[in-house]
Amino acid sequence: MNFLRRGSSVPESTVVDDDVEAQEVVSVGADKRQNGGKGRPTRSRREAEGRKRGPVAPAPKTQREAIKRAKSMRGDKTDRRQAAADRRKRMMAGDDRVLSVRDRGPVKAYVRDLVDSRRHLMGLFMPLAILIFITVVVPVPAVQNIGSLLCLCMLAAMVVEGTLLGRQIVARVRAKFPNEEIRGFSTGWYAFTRATQIRKLRMPAPRVSAGTPVN
């Protein structure tokens, strides 16, 4: 093989050493393939996670079995009821961590206190809705006419009271929180919807009694 390397300055011993190293690399690769090394395709991420998690449960065959499995995954019914009761208790107390976004913050708490500190004609909104339903159901023209007129008068009074209440509360909130960005319509609407609810059904529960002044 020396005639193939004519004019080359590489010694023959170096060529022999290179051939020996190449044979060793080939033999090592063969040993790895025999021992289960890189001679097989790499497992996918899904296969690896599946082996870690264990076998997958078979799909439910009936609707009753599916409902039973869903209930077992949700946990004990007593624990769920206890958690719901605790959450409702914290909401009634006005805990910002469990309240909805529209009820959070000191501004909304101050608006609720202003609304709860006095009684409003708008608190009769739900009873008025029941009265309107009764006047529609009763097949007596005289009762329907009187009921419709009374409902219209009460609705007009509620609209006027709600408009005045909204303006008053927005002015007091802006004076109380001068560094906050107070949106007049949203704040007034929040006060209006709070005032239309029955006092015992308000969420969060009133912190002040009716007639108590709020600074």
C-alpha cells in the first residue's frame, strides 16, 4: 500500500495506528448495539411519561361508570360542601381573595357601605317584579290597569332615585379616593344594582346598618 502514499510524509506507523483506532470505535459501537444502547430509536416524550405514570385506566363502558369515576375524581362530597360553605362565608365577610373582580378593592367596599347605610325605594325592585307578574296573570281588567299604573309609577321613581344615588356616590367616592381612577358610569351602576337587591340577599353582606353615617 506504500505506492498509494507516494510523496507523502506520513509515516507508516501512524497509518497503522489510525486503522487500529477505527476498528476499536467500530467494535465499541457494536457492543453498544448489543447491550441496548443507541442501536435502537429514542423513546418519545409521551412514551417516557406513560411509563412514569403507570398504566392508563380503561375508558368507562357505561354512563353510570363514567359518572361514578367522575365523582371519585372530584373527591368526597362532604369535603366539597365544607369548602363551598367556607368560601361562601368568606364572601359574605367581604374577603377580597374570594370575591369576584367587580367586588374587590377598597373603592367597591366603600360604595357598598354608602348604599347599605340607608334604605332605598329600589330595594322593592324584586317584589315589584312579582307584582307585575300577578297583574299579568289575573284576568281582571280593573286589576291589570291599576297594577300597571302602579308599577309604572314605581319604576319611574326608582329610575330617578337611582340616578341621584349614582351621582351622589360617585362624587363621594372621588372625594374619598382622589388618587384612584373612578369611572362615573360603572361606579354609579354598581351602586344602583346593589341598591336594587334585597338587603338580606346582598353579597357581600352589609357591614353597616341602615341609618349609620359613613364618612
